[in-house]
Amino acid sequence: MATENVFVVEHDPTSRAALCQYLTASGFTVRAFSSAESILEHRPPRGPACLVLDYDLPGVSGLELQRKLLDESPLSIVFVTSRADVSTVVKAMKGGAVDFLIRPVDAANLVAAVTRGLQQSERSDAERRLHHVFLERVDRLTTREREVATGLIRGLLNKQIAVELGTTEKTIKVHRARVMAKLEVGSVAELVHLVEHASRADALMVIG
């Protein structure tokens, strides 16, 4: 499972070397950094990637780096630390961490966590791309077409939408056809599927 999108940020040289050795032995192509500042200068790719991150970094901390990177990328993070209490783990996991490993790190657990991290990152990247495509299509809609689309997503019939909007069913049919063409979907079911996968909980708000 070779990939160039696995990064290690670990301030201790011995630990950094061990982590890289475990990962390269499992087929990953790894790039290592000694500090948060150095990886921020490098700027990891915006696409799928997994970062094995020292929680106890001097300077910019592991949690601070997590916040900075996740604002810009679907990067997944596996934290490594010498000690951890419940509140520490909770903070990391709430921030989106895939796992939290305690030193000395078991090689099998590390590889499994990174594999999960890459899979999660790939899913997040796909969702972001779909969301971007969805928003581009939504921008094509007029205000009235958005209202009709919202009604369709809610499961309303053409005549019900017509009553809500104070117009005729014939007019709604025209708007509906334009909505389908502009959003590039062939049915209401496909429209709902696109909305659910592209915008999740804020789907109606995005369209409406």
C-alpha cells in the first residue's frame, strides 16, 4: 500500500526513526519532520493524507497543529504520546483524531491506525469534492428554482409545491425540469442522494 501521503512529526529523533521504520516496512512512503513549524513550511497536500503526530511537541503543540492543518485539508491524524489522561484523549478525538497511541508504540497498531486514517482521509476528500461540485451546481439555480428544489427534497408533489409558492402546477413542472437539468440529476431520488452526500446536515439550508 505505497503512498507518498504519510507524514510523521516527532521531536525525538529516536522515536521519529522508529515510527518511520515501522511504516516503511509496511509499504508506506513516509516523510518525517521534527517540529510543527517545519511541516507547516512544507505544506502537506490538500488531498488524502495521514499524519502521525507527536502530541507533546515543543513550540506549536500537537493540538494546535491539528487545528491549523484540519482547517485546510482532509488530513487524518494519529497522535502519539508518552502519557495521556482522559481529557487529553477526548480533546484529540473531538478534534478529529483517528487514534491515540501510547509509547512505546506497537508496530501493528500503528500500521492499522495509519491505514484507517488514510481511508478516512480519502472519504473526507471525496465528500469535499462532491460538496464543491454540488455548490457549483446550486449556484446555477434562480431563487424560485431553489424553492422548488427544497420542496422536492422535502418530498412534496408538484401541486403541493405550487400551493406553497402561490403558482400553478404547470409552472412548477417547468421549474422542476430546469432544477433537474442544472443540478444534473435524472430523478428526485438522485437529487436527494446528491444533497445527502454532498452537504450532509445543512443540505436544506444550502439549497434554500
